[in-house]
Amino acid sequence: MLTTDAHGRAVPRRDRRAREDDAGQIAGLQVAAWRAAYAGILPAAELHALDTTALTGLWRDRIGAGTAGGAQVLVHDDGRRIAGFSSFGPARDDDLGHRPDVEELYAFYARPDCWGTGVGRSLMRSTLSVWAERGTRAGYLWVLERNTRGRDFYRKGGWRQDPTAAPSGSAPDALEIRYELTGIGAGTSGDSEGLGTTRR
């Protein structure tokens, strides 16, 4: 299968399900992405304290649990390393948790040096393909309000702020807002380079 890079060139599409031995790379990628995307948004001490070892265990457990609960992790493997990942599954918000046709995008990150290269677009297409195959018709995510770069990319992919959901968060500078994408399986392109959903 082929996709296109940022210059419109055809390249192999290398998205696949994550394996347990990907957990360390996923954790390191997440730490790097948080520190780059959330600098000046989240407290520096919080970003500095991110624990790659603890996150590795979290991702190993999550991947090892498989899809028994409906959750899944995809990675973009460029042949040398994991360049991005997507984690998604059943809706957890109270107002959406009983709808089997709605899923939540829990985490969506690319390595900072891969931003703008098509990794996110490829992963988003793959995520939406999985959702469409299992009958999901709408998705949602939470993103930091001040993460303007991430919000811009989601908007380019057709995601829109959900007017029914109030912002969430305990600190004014770290409010999260809910975005939604509807019509999955009916022509949505998912052409975005996602740079940050904050709920793990």
C-alpha cells in the first residue's frame, strides 16, 4: 500500500499494530513529543519529570492486553524506528460511553523531527480505516486549548470543536477541549498530522 509524503511523492505505508517490544520506543517518542509540543504550556517541572521507564511499562501492558476491551495501538514504522503512534478505543466520557458507534482517540503523537513529513496523516488514515471497519461512525479526542499547532492540524483533518462539551482541566493554562469527527466510513479523509491528545 502506498501513501504520499509532504511533497506528494508515493512512499510505502508502514502503519501496523503495535507489538510489546515497541513499548520502549513508544514511551520515548511520547516523552519527546510532550516536551516539544507542550513547552510553555505545561509546567517545565512536569515535563522534566516524565518517566520513560514507567511509560514503557504502561504501553507494554496496554499493548499486551490486546484488543479484548476494544482498545488498540497502531505505530508508524519507517523501517528504522517507530516514528509515530496512535492509541484509541471505546469512548470513556460519560455522555458518549454507551454509544458503540463512537470511539475515543486516546493518544496521537509523532516524533518532533517527523512533524510535517506525513507520518501523522498516514496514522490518522489507518486509525479511521480501523474505525470504519468495525462500524465506528464518530470519534473524539481531547486536546490542550493552548496547543494551537495540534488544533490546527486536527482542523485540517476535518475535526471540529464539540460545542456540547465544556472545557476540562484544573488549571486555566492547561484546559483541554473536545474535538469530534463525524461521518467516519463515509468519505472522511483524516488528512491531519496530529500533534497531541493529552489524555492517556
